[in-house]
Amino acid sequence: MAGAAAFSAAWRHATRLDLHGRTALITGGSRGLGLAIARELGRLGAHVTLAARDAAELDAAREDLEARGIGVSVLVCDLAERGEGRRIVEHVIAERGRIDILVNNAGVIQVGPIEHMHTADFEEAMDVHFWAPLQTMTAAMPAMKAQGGGRIVNISSIGGKVGVAHLVPYCASKFALTGLSSATRGELAKDNIWVTTVAPGLMRTGSPFNAWFKGDHRGEFAWFTVSDSLPLLTIDAARAARQIVDACRCGDAELVVTWPAKLAVIANAICPSVVALGMKITNGLLPKPVDASGDRARSGWQSLSEWAPSRLTRLTEQAAAEHNQM
């Protein structure tokens, strides 16, 4: 065990990437975890290109980073559209002459009972969480190979390793991303392209306000936001970003963020039936399906109640303000 730990430490030191002057592309980089990762990469000397759908959010993110002395470019795109992933990678290569780091972070969160989820919900999740990363990766691979290597970081989720009730489209697509990321690592390593799969647990990024809720949307938003605010079970986005960037620099195979997420992975591997029973119990505590009106998706901003925002969700509100989620 001690020998394995020593070898791992030596390997990480030998493969650690100096970020000064490097070029990084971050999808979903205008807010939340993506913005936190951009701040950390930029702090360590990288030039970051942020890709996202909302031009106003991108402008706000650019101002944030420039105020920190970080070199930044922005690209407006909708990664749910086929071909957009390839386009933005080709744009970065044309503009910067290379691409050293690709962070596939863009995401969409749909919360609610399976009874209210339709084929379109699964298609949207797969477009953003699987097809878009596949396109950006295949577009970046030739350039990374030609320049002698690179880093690819795929932000999956604990929901991409353990199924979670009321997040079925999200989990299904994140499982697909985890498989894609893990499988390509072995093939790309020969070209000095290191693929890191990140499975975060609950992070305080402010994301519930921009998630989408079905069924009893106010009840769904309340439990999701309260859970996202629990101080002992969640992690601050900046701290998570530091861990992710460190894993990227060292070319780690996988990073599971937060101790509850690590325990969930271990428990699911050792006793999946017990974890499944826990999910059954959890599902019984979550809001029940409603009538056909629950098929309509509403944003967090459209789902406010006496429970959220409240004192119970203060940490999430603070994170939303800090990470451009407002």
C-alpha cells in the first residue's frame, strides 16, 4: 500500500502540467462550476475561452475574469445543437493556435418524477451531456496529438455513477458521459492526452435557480435547493474547482468530489441492493407526481416558495450571487 501511494505521488509530480501560457476551453463556463474552474485555471496562468448560450452571462463572466487579470475569450453557442461542439473547438484552435485543456462542463438539470419526464427531456440531456462532449473531444484530439499532448476533463456527476431518484434524464446522460470518458482515456494515453472523469457530489454553485423542475415544481425546487445548501454534505465551488484543476494538471484518471459522494460510490460497489433500498426510501419522501400540469418544466426562478429561498437555502443564494447565477 505504501509503495502504491509513493508511486502515485511520483507519477502525479512527473505529469503535472505548468499552466502558464496554456489555452483552455470551458463549456458552460459563464457561471457556476465552469466559472469557478475558469478562475482557477486563469489564476495559474492559462488563457481561458468560455463557451455558453447566454451572451449577457458571458459578458459578465468576462468582466469578472478580466478584473482578476485573467486572459479570457468568450463564444456564444448552444451545445444542444449538433455541430456546435466541433465549431467552438475549431474556433479556439484558429484563434489561439492550439488547445491544451478542454473542460466539458456544460449541463442541464431536469428534476422531477419519471412520470413527468418525456423523450424530449432525455434527448436534451444526452445532447448536452454526451453528444456535445463527444464532438468537442473528437475535434480537439487531432490538434492535441499534433502538439504533443493535452488534457481533457469531463465533468460528470455522482449521478453518473449512482442513480438518483427524480433525476433520471440527468443520471442516464451522465452515466453515458462517464463511460465515454473512462473508455477514451485508455486509447488517448498513447498520444499523451490524459482524460480525467470528474464525479462531483453536491456543490454550492447556485445551480438550483437555473435548473428545471417538473411535477410539484415548488416542492422539487425546495428539496433540491435545501440539499444543495447543507454545509457538511456540500462543497464550496471554489474549493471543488481547485481539486478539479489539480486533477487536470496531473492527468488523474478520476476525481470524486465530496466525502458523501465517495461513500456513495463505495457503498454502491459493495452493496448495491442496500443503496437501491435507500433510493426507494428517499423517493418516498420526495414530492409525488401531480396532474398533467406537472409535465411543464419551470425554472428555479419560477418555483420559489416559503422554503426556498429561506434561511435553509442561504448558502445556495450566496453561491448564486458569487458565481454569476443571478
